[in-house]
Amino acid sequence: EKAQIDLIFQICGTPDPEKDTEFFSQISSNSQEMIKSHPYKRRILDCLKARKNPYKSDLFFDLMERMLRMEPSERISAEEAYRHPYFKEDPLPCQPKELPLLAEDSHEYSVKQQMKSIPPADDKDIRDLERFKREHENKFLYRRPPDLRPSDEQDESKEQ
């Protein structure tokens, strides 16, 4: 999730603590410090303009800019977006039944479904894991991994 947030900030820009007060009031102080230490400029329009799409217009860019604002109170509402003039210019939106069906699954959706089937750890599971770590902590430290090269390559490296 941290990597996804970083990608969002790289495109949408890092929230400004002076301006985006509502956003900052909803996150932890650690997250606030992380955000302040990685400032990014807002590049939404540059990123959108760089993508090839013959239907991009000034109205399209206006809609995207208004929908993708970090501060929730500054974002366009769903109703305002629905009534935006972009949806009245050519090409006009199609009916849902006219949309292409995507054959690929959503990785995020399938992972969430798998996670639902995993029962949460109880106190005993956590205690068992902690005991295992204590009992075996020295067995995993400073261990050299086995040499996985074929044996004839190992012999050549020893001769040199």
C-alpha cells in the first residue's frame, strides 16, 4: 500500500499541510512526516496529456483535474461530474451494454477474496510464532546460502 500511495502522490502531488487540512487531519503523524519528506509536484495533466487518446479535450482535462484533487472538499461531486459538459461532447458516452467485456480478473479483487478466507490469528497463534522466533533466531542469522551452481562450475572456481 505504501508503494501505491507513493505512485498516487507522484501524479497527484503531495498534499500540502497548509492547504489540505482535512486530508492531514485524517492520517497519523508518522504518515504526515512521511508525506512531508517526499514532496512531489502535481502532474496529473502532464500524465494525462502524455497518454495517447484521440478523445482528450480541454473539458476532459478539466473533469479529471476536478475529480482527482487530494482535498475531499475541493473534489467535484458525483452529480457535478455526471453533469459536466465533457459528457455532452463527441464522442457521446455509450450505454453500459455497449461496453466491452474484460476477460482479465482484477488482481486486487481476487487477493481480497483470498484474504477473507484466511481466519484471523488468535493469541495462541501469535504466542506460537513468537516462541518459534526466539527458539530459532540464531539458526537463521549469518548463514551462508548453499552454492547453487552446478558442481563443475564450483570446481573451476576453487581452482582459480
